[in-house]
Amino acid sequence: MITDAADITDQSFNQTTYEACRDYCKANNIDFTYKKTDGDTDYARTAMVDVAVAEGYNIIVLPGYVFAQTVVDTSFKYPDVKFIALDMNAGDIGAAAATVFVKAINMAENPNNVSSTIQYIHQKKAFSIVKIAGFEVNWFMIITIVLLIAANIVLYRTRLGLRLMACGEHPQAADSVGINVYKMLPYIIFLLVLAVSSKKSRAPKAEGIPYDKGQR
């Protein structure tokens, strides 16, 4: 058994796991010992597993989900060793495996990079245009600003935009001034947007009232 940073007298996972393993091994005449890690790090826990395997132990009990990274790092390294992990689920193992995968990607690019985060430095540079006061402006931000300006101009400065808003807000009123609501195909899209985004909108869809050409 390998403890985490605490000891076998912590009145918690380490102690209960130690006492259970000790009693079981004593009752079944199995050689048993425990080892305490040198620190609360994945490196320290994995290193202690290496020590236990080197001493010939082939069943290792690990108390707690903090050993998830250790299980991932050592289970393939020692296929003949059985690991018994307590309070550990598939999510813990999955997160640890993802960390190993990311480290492998980083180290493939730079052997000295053992970070568990993918930086995407080259990808960021490809979309960056200029830095303003340490803030990177990229193509997506420029496109978003242009689209916002264009939408504002179209909706509030053009005949098409005004008709769209009229059809969305009150199609009966729009029809009364000669706007053919049925031919305004974008009206449907605008109507759906209003139905979702505005509770005060007079759009028939928002109020649950179907459009009736004869209604005023």
C-alpha cells in the first residue's frame, strides 16, 4: 500500500486502507508493507510506485482519487502489476489520461515542455493582426465588429431594415401601409429572433397570435 501525503494515523483514507490491508494480509499469510510518498505531487506518488515494484510487490493499493495520474502513468509501464484504487472513478482516470496526452503533444514539439496545457501559439499568431496595449486583435474580432456595424446600418438606415422590423414587430400594421408581409421572406427569421429575445415584442409568434391578413 502507498499512502498520499498524510500518514496511516490520519483517521481517514490512509488509516482505514492501511488497517484493512494489514488485517487481510495477516489473515491470509500475505507479505504486506506500506510506503509513504515524499510529497503531495504526482511525481512523488509515481516514484513510490516505482520503488514498490522494484522491491517485488505485484499488488499495490492506492487510497484516493489523487492517485489517478499515478495509475495512468504506471499501469502501462507495469502490465503485470495489479492496482487497487479506492474512491476513484472513470472521470478521474479520463482527466489524468487527457493530461498525459497533452503532455505528449507538447513534448513532441519541445522535449523541455512538460506543460499539461496546449498553448496553440502558432495557431494564435496565424489569426493575430496587431497588438494594442498588450491585447491581441485578430480577424474574428474585426469581422464581428464589421458585422455589427453592417447590421445596425441595414436595420435602422435602410428601407429593407425598417420593413423587416415593421414585419417583426407588428405585421398587421405593416400590411396596412402596403407592405406585402408574405413576400418578406426574411420576416420569418426576424420573427423567430424576436420571439426568443424579446418578451415585450408585439411579434405574433412571441404573443402566440398567428398572422391574419384581415386583422387590424
